[in-house]
Amino acid sequence: MANDKRSETLAEFRQMMDEALRTHDSWLALAGLFWLKPGSNTIGSDKNAEVVLPAAHAPALLGSIEMEGEAVRLRIEPPNKVKIDGEDTATAVLAPDTSGAATTVHFGPLTWMVIERGGRLGIRLWDNSRPEMHSFPGRSWFPERPDLSVEASFVPDEGAQPLRIENTIGDVELVPAAGRLIFDIQGRELALQAMGDPGAGLSILFKDLTNGETTYAPGRYLATEAVENGKVVVDFNRAYNPPCAFTAFATCPLPPLENQLPIRVEAGERLPDGIPAH
């Protein structure tokens, strides 16, 4: 989740969020997620391959991905080669996204990398020729609600129990809680648990009573600026949908039980056009 400074206007923020869906290797470009098995995993356009690539862009057998323990090695069948860091290659050790320096592989309009989730290793595939990158009608937003941009008091949760964060594929991670954000909406005191660094900006995963009706059923995300003097603005007009609202191949963290608001937050991003509420 982004924790960058909120210096842009709301309109600029929303335009930036919309454009981010259409960029190279964006969420709309995602074309597959394949969990690797120990040993050899074939990669190519053959429908029986472990990692299936689009037939328009890859041969039936492009190569294999060997998994031995936590080591993942890519082997490409000659005469084909892939690009890594701008260089043509036929072999490479692939570092996962959790390493902080994931190896990104390019083959024509295709990109892939190894991701690690819940102790499993998989291949996340992008196809930058997907028509969805251009046909997507855009994010849908509620009109701005100034009353739903509120100042919150930040209460650090030093030594508190970590938050239990489940993702869309059923994995559970215990994430340290930075603290609680306490604020007032329509005379009602509410609170949300936040993650991240208060000095850089906080991340919030939340649900409210609009979920499954006018907003995405699993919940929405929100980022704040840095906390200053124990205060920070929580602007629900900047609440946005997680990537799993746009693709079946994302592994989105879901809001913890502590972050289910008992009100309707009719601000921020609505359901995308063509996406069911449930």
C-alpha cells in the first residue's frame, strides 16, 4: 500500500490511481498466477505446462523452472532467450518478491517473477498486450465528501498483539500494529487499527456497511500522511479498492476484524463497472 505524501489534489490522486491500473506490468496486465511444485515445472503455451503462457507470444515449450527447496532456477530452451536487467539470457536464478530485489523476466510483451505467499512459491505473469489495459472504463468514485475527511488522534500500540491479516487465498500473516486512529464522524467516536511507520504514513485496511452493495465486498484500503504531534487526517475520499477488485490473480490482504466500521462510508472508490458486489 502506498504511503506517499498527499500533496496532490483529490482529482490528481484519483487520476493517478486510475492511470496506475493501465501502466506496464500493472494489475490489469496480470494474466496468471501459477504455484510451483518441487522439481521441474515446464513453462510455455502448451495447455499442460505448469506455467501456461499466452499462445500468441510463446512457443509450446519455452523452458522450465526448477524448484529445489527455496532455490528457483529458470532454464530456457534454445534458440529462445529472455531478458533480465536488459540482458539476453537462457538461465537465471530467480529471487522472489519477498527478497526485496525480485528477479523480473521479460519475453516479448510478457513479464513474470517469483512471488512467495504463505511459504509457497509461485509465478506471477503479466501480459502487456491484454486488451483489458485499454478497454477498462476506469475507476468509479463517490462525489467528494468533505465531512468524511477527518482529523484523527493517533494512539501508539506499543507491545500490543499483532493484527491477524488474512489474504484472498487464505494465508494468514501476523502484522505489527502501529496504533489506533481515533476520530469522530457525525458525532460518533470510531477507531481503526493502522499499520506502517507513523513518521512516514500509515496504512489502513477497513470495511464498512457499504461493502457488497455500492463498494467492493472484501473492503478497501486507505493511506495517510505522516503523523504529526499525535494527529493525522484520515480522508475517506481517498479510500481505494485493493487489486483483487480488478484481477483474479492478486493475493490481497483483507481488513482485520478490528477494522469493520459500523457506519456507511459513502466516500472514495465505488464498485468498478462490471464487477459483482459479492
